[in-house]
Amino acid sequence: MSSDLKRKQQKKINPKPVQLNPNWSLLQQKLKSDSHGNTRKSSNPENPSSILGKRKERPDSEVDVPKINPLSPINDDSSLTDEVAMDCEMVGVSQGTKSALGRVTLVNKWGNVLYDEFVRPVERVVDFRTHISGIRPRDLRKAKDFRVAQTKVAELIKGKILVGHALHNDLKALLLTHPKKDIRDTAEYQPFLKDKTRKSLKHLAAEILGADIQNGEHCPIDDARAAMMLYQKNRKEWEKNVKDQTRMWLKQKKRKPKKKVKEGNASTNHNPVV
């Protein structure tokens, strides 16, 4: 009896070790090795590997970083400035080949919108040119009357530096004129030309501003902002060129033209010899 009692007491003092699952053994070894290191990997939120199977993080190249639009205004000042950029979208009237104003947009020198309205042409629209203009039939149902939009645009651009791309098309659609000395056309600016060939606004925006525009339907706000930013980035040199051209024109105007002798006045009277 005494020997059996002693064996039972020894079992209580020295219980038989429990056999652990191999996975738990590996886990305990991992925890011990990590505790002796300088830093614990499990406490580092940026560590992509985790003993508890933390979701694998994507490499930096795959992280979705929001792109900054280079055409975004730098402030929210929508006041009328000395420089105004304009862009228009056209629709087709008559047989569809004739262009008419369908939308007109003006922005100030910071790119903030001054005026942006759909315009109902005088003639019936037969082609909305939606794939380029972005204009749909519903947009013109409550659009501004052409005369109302024309009057407002004329009021806003009067006495201002007018910026845009191929502005003669926009002014023609508006049936307006603007002093040549006050026009800054990115399609005509000499440094923007390549072998005397005009570049598209899309090309200039991508090359100089790093902006991606006119992919499918055009946005006149983005186009006007792009033209204004192109002007602002080159404003100092651009204005110098304008002054030089104006000075040269005035010099040529002051030069007195050579008097041309008309054939009728060149004849002289001769008395007949008797």
C-alpha cells in the first residue's frame, strides 16, 4: 500500500508532459526567437510578413495614390481678372456641316469659372456631336438663348486679355470680335509652333503642363484652364514678344510711303513747232 501511494504522489509532482501540436511548437520557437531580437517583427505594422497571417500588403508600385490634376485652380477666387480664357463647344446645324455655338465657358486667370452655359442656337440642331462636344439634347432644353449668352460674353471679355486656342473659331460662333492686340492664342504663339505647324491643345497640355485632356468628350472648362495655364507659364516672354511686335508695327506705320507717279500725270505739255 505504501509503495502504491508513493507512486501516485510522484505522478502528481512530476506529471507526464503533454504532447504539443507541431505547429504550436514552431509558434513558440518563433516567439522566443523574436523576443531576443532588437525589434519584434509582429509589432511593426509595416512588416508584410506576420506569424498570424496578416494580409499581405501590396508593393509601393501598386499602391493607389490619387493623381493631382495640374489644371486644378490654386484658389477659389472667382472674380473677374484682367486675363480671361474662353472655350466653346459646337453643334451641327443646317445640313450638319455648319457649326453653331452649343456651350461657352470663361475662366479667370486662376482657372475658376466665370461663366459656363449651354446655348440654344438660332437654327435647329441636327447633329449634337456628342462624342466631341459632350452636348446632349437634354442639355439644350433649358439652355440660354444665343443673344443672352452673346451679350454676357461680350460684357465679360470687354477690355480684357482674351486667352484661348484657335480663338477665331470661338469668336466666329459668338458673332463677336476682339482687338487683335488683346488676343493670346495658344495655337498662334510662335514658340508653340513646330515647323510653323500648329499643335493641338491636347498635345500642348500634355507636353508642357503634364495634363491629360480631350479623351473622348471635351470639357470646355478643362480646355479653357489649359489655355490659361499655358499663357501664365509663358506670360513674361509672351508679353515681351507682343510689345516687340507692336513697336515694329508702329515703326513701319511711321515710315512715309514713296510717292508713285501716275502715268496720266507724267505727260508734259509741248507747244507745237510752227
